[in-house]
Amino acid sequence: MNSPSLLSSLNPSTEPDALDSIERAEIDASTRIPVLLFFASAIFWLLVGSSLGLVSAWKMTNPALLDSFSWLTFGRLRPAHLNAVIYGWATPAAIGVGLWLTARLCRIPLLHSKLLISAAIIWNLGILLGICGILIGDGRSIEWLEFPAYSTPILFIAYAFIGIWTIIMFRFRKPGHIYVSQWYLFAAFLWFPWLYATANILLVWQPVQGPAQGAINWWYAHNVLGLWFTPIGLAAAYYFIPKVIGRPIHSYYLSILGFWSLALFYSWNGMHHLIGGPFPAWMVSASVVASMMMFIPVITTAINHHMTMRGHFESLQWSPTLRFIVFGAVSYTVVSLQGSSMAIPALNTITHFTDYTIGHAHLGLYAFFTMILFGSMYYIVPRLVGWEWPSATLIRWHFWLSAVGILLMVGALTLGGLLQGLALYDVASTFRSSLEFANPFRVLRGISGFILLAGQLVFAFLFVQMLLKLGAPKKGPALFTKPAEQTNDTVAI
Amino acid sequence: MTAGAILLILGFFFLGGSALFAIYWAAKTGQFSNVSEGAATIFDEDEPVGTPTDRFPAKKSQ
């Protein structure tokens, strides 16, 4: 098939239905290089970001740790951790999953892979420059936007390529129904550049004054979760759960309702981070109300995924993809309901400025989003390299290390944060005592960091083996032929 | 009113309008009708409904 040039794709007069009909395997193959490039760089930054986070975590209990190097001080390591995992790991991995899903759902081969390969390279240069910039002390004190001003335009250019590509793919898609995942993907791919550009213009290039900075900062930070990571995660869940078990989504109507209500309510939520701050009461109240309205998309999604899985829960034993994705989907429900509850001022008074919030953030980004990304990669990578995952045992190790690690981390931070918050709230108690309450839980959090990092190393090892096609050839999902070929070892958990 | 504020307000109308247009377009092109067919679009003759498509790799090479 001849792929059109970029200029002809951008030309409004090009006929959109000029592409031939094509097999699913060919569509998968067409996404190979850009998707693998995004995945490989994402996994690299995941290991870097987690190591940075691990050192930051241990500095909370041992402040003198590695303090002789200025670039390893907490004030630089912690933002470097956050930015490495958000922009280095979660975003490129989400882009990789999004590219693959978009090509499949548009039912056409991936167009303009050179545009995407350039985007991947430019994006990673921007990340490298940004992380080094933070470590040498050029970071900005705007949470979630710590990258120095010289790296953000590079990231924006890379992202603009992907935004343009999304529109081209949508335009040239095969006629027919737009599956719900595609709504989520298309919206997310266009929302993110809008968010990123708006926040950078209003906070960096032409900074607004005073408290308005805080409002824009949290509008941005919350929307990265709600309008970028969440839709990509849900797009993957809405595709992989029905696809893996071979059963259409329980209520397609509910899934559409979930999408539009998420689009309507989520962008209002950011101000609930500023309860008690110097803002007009209506701004914060509107955000608290919108946070409550989030129950609609969250409950519809939860019911839908649960009803689709009902009667198929034994499939968690045999499908690595489903195991990770269902863990992520359940965590999505939990983290969203927790987030709404944290917007209630009475609870927020206790949890604000404590480890409880850190626990919530990791529940969202790791237990929900990262687990969905791992699950998606287990499905996608074999279909790109034409090779089977080399070891079921290692996949199980990866799953259990991730699951136990993140549950320990979130549990420790949640409980420690509550005790810390209650101690902070108690006028009879000193500030020091609130830290003493939190300390043992912070040690547990540090231990959980080692467990998570171990899981990631297992996954990175598997991924490298896949890229190099190491190990004996096997039959399985990639070259999957008949579902009846279940062997004894698949029963083991 | 500054030029920035005018741009901002125009931006609101543009973004809000594009969301309304998206809903209008989706309704007009039938995206909200035939929802049961919509749910089945990810299946085809190769991978029909009822066929699981993922499994742990087998322990021994075959």
C-alpha cells in the first residue's frame, strides 16, 4: 500500500477513503518502530524515575543520605522523580499504547511513522535536558512543571507532531462506528497539548500574578491526570477487557455516558487542591461540586467493567494482560472515589499537606495507570516483534512485585498520613510529633520502593529479551491460534 | 479590556463550541444509535466474540 505524503494528508482536498482494506496483523506491524521506540524509552525513564524516587523516599527518614552532592539534594531529586515518571515514563508509554490502539481502531495502517519517530526522539531529548536541568538546579518551583524553560518548547514541538498525526489518522479512518476507546484517545491526544501550552503560557512565558498562579498550576496538574492519563487508561481498559475475554462491553451506552460526563466534569476538579487557599469561595466550591459529580463517570465505568468481567474472573489466571488491566481498572474506581472524598472540606482539613496525598497520587499513577500500561504492553509487544514473552514465571513475578509493592506503599502512606494529619490538627501536639507519627510508615514506603523497582527490573529484562528475540520460540498470544491450547502451567498463579 | 482577556474569552468560546460541535456531529452521524453494534466493532471474523486473545506463554517450547 502506498502511504500518502504528509502534505497530501494535511491537504483538505485529499480523498480520505483512498486506503486499501488491510489485515489486522499488517496494521499491528505498521506501528512497530514508533511504538517500540516510545515503549523502550519509557521503560528506561521508569527505571531512572523510580530510582530518583527511591532515594528521595529514604531521604525523608535519613535526611543526611547522600547530602554531600548538591544535585542529589531532596529539593532537586523529588521534582526530578516526578517529572521523570510523568513525562519520561507515563506519557511516552501512554503515547505508545495510544498509537497502537488508534491504528487498530481506525482500521488503517499507521501513517507517517517518520513523524512519530521524530516526535519520540525530540521528546526524549527534551526529557533528558529537563531532568539534567532540574538536577543542576535550573528547575522551576511550579509543581508538575519543574522542567526549566529551555526544555518545555522542545517537548511541545514533539507533542504537536503527535497531535497532528492524531487528526490525520482520525480523518483517514475506515468509515464506520467510532468505538468508545477512540473517543477517549482522540480527546486525550488533543487535550494534552492544550493543557500543556496553556499552563506554560500563563505560568512561564507571560506569568499571571499572585494567587492566580496557584489556580492555573492545579488546574493543569489535575487535568494531566484527568484529561490525559485517565482517558488513555480507560481507552485501554475499554479495548483490552472485552478483547481479551472475547465478549463485548456489558453496556456500550454506559461507556459513552462515562466519556461525555468525564469530559464535562473533570476539568473543573483542580481547584479542590486549594481548599482553604486565598481564593473566592465560589471557585473552590464549584470544584468540590464537580469532584462529587465525578461519581457519575467513575461509577458507570466501574459497573461496566465489572459486568463485562462477571463470569470471566477465572481468565485472570490465564491472561497476563487482563491481570494487570483489571488491577488497574479496580484501582481507578478506588482512586477516583478516594479523590472525590478528599475534596470534601472536612476530610481535606486533615489530609491536606500530609503523606495521605502522596499515597493517593501513587494509587492513581501506579496502581491504576502504570498497571494498565504494563497490561497493554503485555498484549501489544508480542504482536509487534512476532515473538512470545520468554517466561510466564517472570511475568508472574512482575505482577506480584508490582501489586504487593504498590499496595504496601499506598497503605503505609494513607495510614501514616492520617495519623500525621490528626497530629497536625491537634493544637496540643507539636509539629515534631506529627513527623514522629509519620516516620515508621515512611520507612515502609521506602521498602515498598525497592519492591516496585525490583518488579520494574524484571519487566525491563523481559522487554529487552523480547526486543532481541531471546529464548526458545514458543506458541502463545503473539502467534495465538486456538484457545483450547491451555497447558498445565497456566493454572499456576 | 486587554487584548489578552479578549483572546482568552474567544478561546473559551472556541473550546466550548468545539465540544458542542463534537456532540452534535456524533449524534448526527449516528454514533449514539445502534449501540450494541458499536460494542461489537472490535471483533471480526478472525477474532470473533467468544474467542479469548491472550494467554500466559507456555512453559516449554513447542
